[in-house]
Amino acid sequence: MAGPDRVRGRVVDAHGHIGTMAAWRFYDLAEPVKPTVYEFATGAEYLSHLDTLGVERGLVLPNYGIPVQEHAFTLNPLILDSVASSDRLVGGLWVSFLPQNRERTLEALKHVGEPGIVALKTTFLLGGNPNPATWDAATREVAEACFDAAERHDLVFHFHTSPGGNSDIDHFVPLVEEFGRRVAIYLVHFGGGVSGHIKLVPKFLDWVEQGYRVYCDTTWTIGFGARWLMTEIERRGVGADRVLFASDEPWSDFWSEYWKIRGAPVSDELKERILYRNYEELYTR
């Protein structure tokens, strides 16, 4: 029975992070800090977290956030072990388009065909730019290797988005329009802020109508963001199958992310699609 600490009905978490990181002096703070407060060191710890909430299954990705290029790559073996040990978990491997990470990325791509691996994940917070017009030959070589692997194994490519800087949604428009018919592109955080939401809601649904394989979650959305996206989906009659519920734990908060969906002024049918059905359609192989 649902209570204050249990979800209502079926829920699957389409985006969480496992693995630990060292404390870091972010933004030149006086002392190193761990802003997430807690982490999930193993897949088993993450499953225990899901059990406490009443969540059925989840997709796990390497925990990242400190400016150390190799860190997230070192967690790829943890992802492989976690998805191999439980059929409740699927996972995504960490890659990078940066030429300095070429060998690490190629090593990760050797494992894309293993059971339970359904996604790739990268960010441009650590350098680079998603806009293909900015890529030199070395960058394009690595990027193409990633997209080729995703296409060959029908993986979903997760990209961190956030307002401003190289992760701003403006830089992702040409990437989606070059690769988004070949590969499923998942825009994590749906722009991550007011400007991103305002730019992206109409564009995202246009892309769906135009045949691009775009997906998103609503983590980090500001106030109106998730509400506007969902009401526009119902108004336009397109995109109901492209939004997935995710918590981004431990970098966001499960309950705030859950109630953006559960409490939205939209139909129960759309809520159910977002809370579990779209995950099942996208990742059940």
C-alpha cells in the first residue's frame, strides 16, 4: 500500500548513478565536499534504495561530477557487474568524444554487446562541445565510433544538458539533427533550466513529429518545465512515448522528481506511460 515513503502504483527509474567519488574542492571552496550527501557504492545498494521506495527496476550509470576525466570510466566495470548480477537493472557505459579519452572510450565500446547494456552516457561539462560543427577530425572519429556502436547495438545515447556553457540545449540542436534518425538520443534533464525548457518544449515535439528518435526525462526541470511538456504532449497529441521518469539519484531527489509526474495536471494514462511503460518499451529487449 502506498504511504508517505512508498510510490503509488508501478514505477521504474530510468536514470540513476552508482559508484563513489572522492570529496572535491568544487569552485575553489576552502575544503573538499561531497554535495550529494550519500552515494550508492554498488548495484546492490541501489537496489536496496529502490526497494525502500517501492520502485521495480532501474537504469544505472557511472556516478560523475568531479573534474577528473578518467573517473567515470573506472566505474564502467561496476556497471557491467551490476547489470549481470540482477535482471532488475540495466546500464549505460561511460564514453567521451574528447580525443584525450579515445583509448578509454574504445575500451568501453568493446562491451556494448554485453547483456544488460542498453545505453551510452557522456557529458560536455568536462570539455568539448556537442555541436558537430565544432569538432576537429580527431573528435569526430571518436564521436562516430560511439554513434556507430549505438546504432549497431540499438543503444540509447544519454547526453547531459544544462543551461549555459557547452551543455546548453542550443549546442545539441545540430547534434540531434545530424544523428537523431540513426540513434535514439536521450536529453537528460530536458535542458536543466528555464531557458532550456522554453527553447526545448516546442522543438522536442517538432523533432518527434519529424521522425527524430529523441527521448528525455524531467530531472532538474524548473517548476513549470515538466508540467508544460506534459500538457503540450496532450494538446498536440505527440510525444507521449518519449518521456521517461527518472530520479537522477543521488544528484537529485527522488520524491521531488516523482511528484513532478504524479502530481501533474495530465491524464493518468500519460503518467503511467512516463512512470513505467515508456521504459519498458525502450529498454526491454
